[in-house]
Amino acid sequence: MKKQTGLVLLKVLGSIAIIIFLITRIEWDIKKFKDIFNEINIAWYLISLSGVISVLWLKSIRWNLLLRAVGCNYPFLSAFIAYLASFTIGILTPGRVGEIARLYYVRADRKIDFFNSFKTIVTDRIFDFAILIWFGATGLLFFYKVLGDYQSLIYLAVTGFTMFAFWFLGKTVLGSLNSTKTYLIFINESWGEMFDKKMIKPWLLTISSYVLFYVANWFILISIGQRISLVEIGFILSLMSLITLIPITIAGFGTREVSLIYLFAFYGLAPETAIIFSLLQFLAFFMWGGLIGWVCWLIKPVKLSIIREDAEKAFHYLKRAKAN
């Protein structure tokens, strides 16, 4: 408990340190802050609030399909509730690892072994990381014009082809190992099945969910009187999301603002605009989505006995894998 408290304290200090750095190193125009706030288009912002629910709904359907692929017939509504609740837990944990909590929902309601249930969580996260890395890496190349002065879609296609080649190479290497070790079999199955025919629907749901995510944030940007192309909004948000996964602050406070100030500068947008967008984005996705997820958690909390059981299994599994 003391260790966990210490980690939380360090993250709070990390957020405070970054915020102090921003306050002292950047010349802020208070009048500009007030002007931007006064000109917020409430209608556009209210529309953006539907984004987090829509995104999590599509992702819960994707996860449900992954469960069905391993023989677990789990109700779609239950999967949605589990996804919402685990989203809230993920906000409060380093690197969003708390999102694994939805594993315990399905384990409590269905007879599914730890290996297969955990595999669906890993595969589910691979889908998300694939999109974030695709758009994030493309964004870096695009903003610095590494390949030349081409349109964003050209950069996106080149990066996507490169990532697919990397996946195919990884699949070939893993397949050639022919190892009987459990963790290598687990990695091989999770990695190798990403472009199997049964993954077509999960991929379509993943792409659809991120399009909705980018569109909802595009609405937030419009609400403060700014416009950036939807694809380039995707670059910015993907880079921001990857940076906020670094477990040095609470809920990404500080790292989110620094990344947005830096990335918005490519478009000549002032730090005041970046900070207000960051606050509105946090309220629309994390506060609003977290509140709904918290209600779901209260309605259907996870049984601690199952968490302890799986924790012991994971501990013994890692110990056995290390011994081998």
C-alpha cells in the first residue's frame, strides 16, 4: 500500500512540475484565454460529448467478437458495461493498465480460462496501439517533412505499408521458432492472428471507433474557432495519446498539455488555444466518460476473489516462464 501511495505521490509531483514549467516558461495572454472561453460554441462542444460513448460502444463490440472467437458467448450489453467501467479504472492507473479489469467481468459471468480471457485483452490493445502508432509515427514524419512535401494521406499510406511489412516479418520469425514455451505461443497467437479473416470485423470496428474519436475532437476544435484537417487531427491526437501513456503524471496532466502546445505550434496556434483544447478534451472524454464508467462500476463491481485468483495464476505463470 505504501509503495502504491508513493507512486501516486510521484505522479502528482510530476504533473505539478510540468505545469509549473509551462506557467513559468511561456508568456501567457490572460485576455486571449478569456476571449477563447467566451467564444466557445456550446452546440459543437455538446455534440462532441457523444464521442466517448460511441467510441467505447464500438470497442466493446470488438472485444465481444474477440471473446466469441475463443468460444465465449458473452452478452453485448455486459461487454459494454465492462468496457465503460474498465475505462474509468484505466484513467486512474499507469499506462491505462487498469483497463484489464474487464477481464474479471467476463471471468465472473462465464467459464473461460485465464489464458484465453487474457489473450482477448492483449489482442484488443494491439488493435488500439496499431492505430495510434500508425497515425503517431506518420504524424512525426509528416510534421518534419521527412519524406518530402507530400500530402498527409501519402505519408499515411507509406507508414501503413511499412508497419504491415514489419508485422509480416514478425509473424514469420515467431512462426519459425516452433517453441513449446507458453509465453511464446501466447505472443505468436496474439501477433500472428491480427490479419486473419476472422479479424476483418474487429479491424473495421477499430478504424470506425478512431474515426469517431478524431471527429469528436475535431468538433471540439471547431467549438473554439479553429480548423485542422481530420487526418492531421488524427496525427496530433495519436501522438498525444502515446505520450500520455508515459506513467509520470496523474491522468496525463502535464504531458497532455506539453504535447498539444508543441504540436499545435506547427499550425501557428497559440499555447492558450492548446491549453483550452486540452481542458475541453479532458472534460469530454475523460471526465464525462469516466463518470459514466464509474456509475457502471457501482452498478456491477468486480468480485475481488476473482482478481486475487487471476493474480496468483499470473504470478505462478511468470515464475514458471522465468524458470524455463
